[in-house]
Amino acid sequence: MPLTETQIKRMLPPEKERLIGDQHGLYLRCYPTGRKTWLFRTRVGGSWKTRNLGDYPAVPLTAARQKAATLVGKVLAETVTFSQLLDTWYQARIEPRYKKVKNVQTYVDRGKQWLGAEPLHKLGTKQLVDKLSEYAAVYPVAANRCLGAWRLALDYAVERGYIERNPLDRTTARAVGGEEKTRDRVLTDDEIRALWADTHTHAPLLRFILLTGLRIREAQTAHHDRVDGDVLHIVENKSDRPHWVHITALARDQTHPAGWLFDARGQNAVQARLKRYGITWTPHDLRRTFATRVAGLGVAPHVVEKLLNHSLGGVLAVYNRHDYGPERIAATKAWADEIKRIVNV
């Protein structure tokens, strides 16, 4: 039977601690000292989870019932584990928004494996950093990415009210040992000439990247169905923004005449081949070389950004929707002419 105010006032202190049920998960805990405390109880994963709702009579019966009613059917913040948070965050913020989620899933799995059973509200900075530091000792770059993923998940926990503050909000890659150096590698003229003399299967793809500034994945997934005259439309790209590149005659010479523009080989296979032959630059360095050398030809910075399909910063990002198509085509042609000069073709 539900409790009444009169019944509670007349209760004598029990010989030992006693729990008396009311309704909708509300309980009154009575102590031998005469103290009475309201509790909300719910079962999570086969065990009872409890939240203190305050002492009686400071919190009267009616107020205690109102508090309990707001908790019925809801997840209690103190019951959420790190594993549950990572799953919830991944399903709400990652899966619906990103095409490529494999790496993030790896960092979610790491967190669940190492600290998944830990109650979120008890998880401290040291605990998290210690695990990330162990990870960084073997895989420093991956540990840095993992730190970023966990930090975002914990920000989500703050938004949801599971915790008051993010224990990783002031933690940097330097603290976990996963600090990275920014690459500034740009190919020399001799390296460009060596690339043009290369007869390996991957060489045309790499030359095409240097000529267009595309990411390797964008070039590998390009198909002749997406070529309209001298324009290649990029369907799969990192930014999810529509993109196109002008194909010069020199760039077209690198592609297959029909179907996929290049052999459908994995990005890792290309990277492995470069390392195997002692080549110190990466496919992404070709994109950086494209941007640097095109700028060196006098092309305006905002046009270079458009060539790379970057979002223009600041006010330009909001108000400037111009495509700069003629300028992009002119810049691509000028760069192809410069490469012809370098390799003497």
C-alpha cells in the first residue's frame, strides 16, 4: 500500500535499517537513529541501482513522489558505464553522420575493452590517460585519434547530463605521448621527374593525384561515368561537399580509356609499395605539392582552397558561394604546363 504522511510521522525507529516501498520505485529508508531518507530504485542489468532523493521531512512525501516520477523509465546518470556511453555516442553522433566509421569503431572497442565496466561518474582523468599512454607506447598516432574520439564521447555525456564535466577536456596529445608532427613534405623537381619515369601499376594514379590535387580515395573511386567532357565529378569525398576537377590532356593520359579510371587497389597497397621502394613521400604529400606549387604559379589562395575542395574560412564561408570555375580550370592547366616543363614532355 502507498505510504501516507500520517503513517510516516508515526513510524518508530526500527531496531535495524529498514526499507519501505511506496510506489513507482520510491522507497523510504528508515534508520535506528530515527533518520528517514527517500530513495528511487530501479533494476539495471539484473542489479538494483539507487538514487538518493533527500531526507524526510525536508522532502515531504508529495515532493518525493514528484522526483521519483521524473525518473521512471529514464537512465540514471550514475548507472551509465563508459561502455554504454561509447555505444550511445557512436549510434547517435557517428553512424548517422559519417561514411567512414571503421577507425572510430576501433577506438570505441578499445574503450569498452579497457574501461567499459567503469561507472562514468567515477571515471577520472588519470584512469583514462594511463590507458591512452599505454596505447601510445605502441601506436602513438592511433592513441592521439583515440583521445579525440573519447573526448567527443565525454562531451556528449556532459550534454546528456550523465556527468558534470569532461575528464579529458584539458588533456592533450602531449600528455598521452601521442603528439604528432605536422608534415610539410613537398616533392622536388627531381622527385616529380622520377614519378613520371616510374612504370609501376600505381604510377598513373599517383601522377593523376599530383595533377589534380585529389585525395587518393577520391581518385581510386573515380569512374568514367562521372566524367563530363573535361570535368570529373567527385561523388565520394571526405567533406561530403560536391566537388569537381578539370582533367587536362596530361591527366587524361594517366587514366584507363573506360570503366574505372584506375585499378581498384587499396590505399594501403599503394602506401606499402612506396615504403618498400624507399620512397619517402606519401600520396597525401602529392596533394600538398599540388597546392604549394599551384600557389607558386600565382594562383590566389581562395582559388587553391576551392581546387582542394576546402571550405573557405570566416566570412567567406558564409557569404561567398562563387565556384571560381574559370579560375580553377586556368590554374589546373597552368600546373599541367609546369609539370610538362619539369619532366620535359
